[in-house]
Amino acid sequence: MINVAIIGFGLSGRYLQAPFFEANHAFELKTIVSNSQNPALFFPNVKVEKNIEAVLNDDGIDLVSICSPNETHFEYAKKVLLANKHVLVEKPFTATVEEATTLINIAKQQNKVIAIFQNRRFDSDFLTIQKIVQSNVLGSLVNVQIQYNRYKPLLNPKKWKETPAPSSGIIYDLGAHIIDQAIALFGEPLKVEGYTFTQRVNSSIDDAFDITLHYKTLKVQLRSSLLVKADTPRYILHGTEGSFIKYGIDVQEDQLKLGLQPTDDTFGVEPIIQKGSITTTINGIELQGTVTTEKGNWMLLFDNLANAINNNEPLIVAPAQVVAQIKIIEAIKQQCVPI
């Protein structure tokens, strides 16, 4: 049994992680650190602490999940590793490649697992896209577009999310997800270009971006904005033999907020209306139809983490891939010009 402590009890700690640790028999959720809420109201069997030091000094804790604000990730992860514990870090992993490399090296020295919570690798829509890409049903891909938009014109009430800092802004938030997805599908690009923008009134951070990743014969375009009210395609894939378009987004986060559990039969199942549409040519015959969306399954990340700790299984979200992600983010931030 892997004894777990969670640092922070916001969206990630309360909804995206704690229910999975409780549902997965390889883990036992022992402690949650929170200063603003009482986690025991929702998870009555946990011990509640006010600071990370209580967890670092607890020899009974094997794994610490860091769900605290972005700017604490590097410092806290370093402390956890030096306390001889495994660590799971919410994205963004770190603000810089230098920080990420430092943590990975410490983990190797300590012989501990360091994992990054890129949960949207296991979204229903992304698992579907991954299956389509691997099937080559569209032929050789020439253009892929991934968008992650929201409509949130008002500033976030969480002050740390709106305060300029090395790891603040939408490119470290939503961008970390779709850059990670592009790397998972196609590897590290040959060239990167793009910009971040500030669009909302009174915003002090970037809240939109437009990025292009260049591969040998493929161009991947990544876009995000907090001022998109209309429903837009989340994925568009064009290949030499066909195209695939997918609207809608994975339902796991919304289901967790409504009280559904990862073990429920309908958990991770998208509405039928969100099926993607495909047009392709097979054996000279043009075909049109829909593709049933895969079931979203964030539990795969937790299963993989448990096996990495217990059996030295390679992590699906490899730390080297996340370093490549941060490298791209840093490149975009360096070439951006305020507008």
C-alpha cells in the first residue's frame, strides 16, 4: 500500500486527485494539507495538516502529490524528494527547463519516482485522437489543430492565478495540456513559433496563445483563449487520405464536480452527440461517418504511477516529455512581444 499526502485542496486536490487515490486499491490517502478548507468534511478518514513540513517529517508517507499554486511546485517537489518520498506534481511541472532538470536529477539520486499530473493525456477525446493517428486511417497527417478555449471574461478570484509570475498565464495552464498532447502524438518538433496575448479587460497575464509546431511534413497548430463563447472544434486532423473533426471535451472533471466517482459505470463516457466526424478514402472508396469516442480514464495515470513505484514500470507521461513541453513554453515566452 502506498500512503499518500496531498498538498493543497483546490480543484486538483479535491476533485481531480483525491477521489482517484481513494478509489485505487494501490493507494491509501492519509493526509491532506490545507489552510483554507477542511478536507475532512469530504474525506473523513484523512488527517488534515496546515503545512508541508508535517508531511515531510512523517515517515509513514510514501508519496506526496503537489496541488498547490504554480510558483510552489519546484520548491515543494525538491523538499519532498530530499525527504526521501516519491512525488506527483500538478502541471505546470516547473517554470523552466532548468528547474525541471534539477528535480529529475534529484529524483534519480534519491531513487524516487517523479511524475507529472498531465491528466488530459487520458481524456476521452485525446484517447480517440491517439487511436486515429495510430491507425493511419487519414493517411499521412499534414495539419493538426488543437484548441482549448473557455469563456471567462472576468478575472479569476484566485489571486495567484492572475498575478504575473514565472509560471503564470494560460500557456502554463491550458497550454501545458495541449502542448503535452502534441508531444505525446508526434514527439518534439523541429521548430516552434507563436505568441501569447492578453485579451481580457484588466488582465495582467497572458490569457490567449497561438502556437505552431513544425515537423518534417506536418504542422500542428495549438490555440487557446478565455474569450471564446461559441463552440469550436477541439481537434481537426487533415491527412493525405482524409479528415477528422471533433467537438466537445472530456466529461470527467464535470462529473467529479457533480459527485460521480471514478468507479461509476458512466464515468468518463461522453454524450453520443460529441462523436467526431470522419471523411476518408479506403481502397479508393470515399467514406463518411462518425467515430465513437473512447471512454475517458484518468485512473490510468494512477495505475501507472502505482506500478512505477512498486514495479519500476516506465511512466506513460515521461518526465523527459514534460521537459520538452517546458522548452516549448519558454521558447514562446521569449519571442513574445507585448501588444
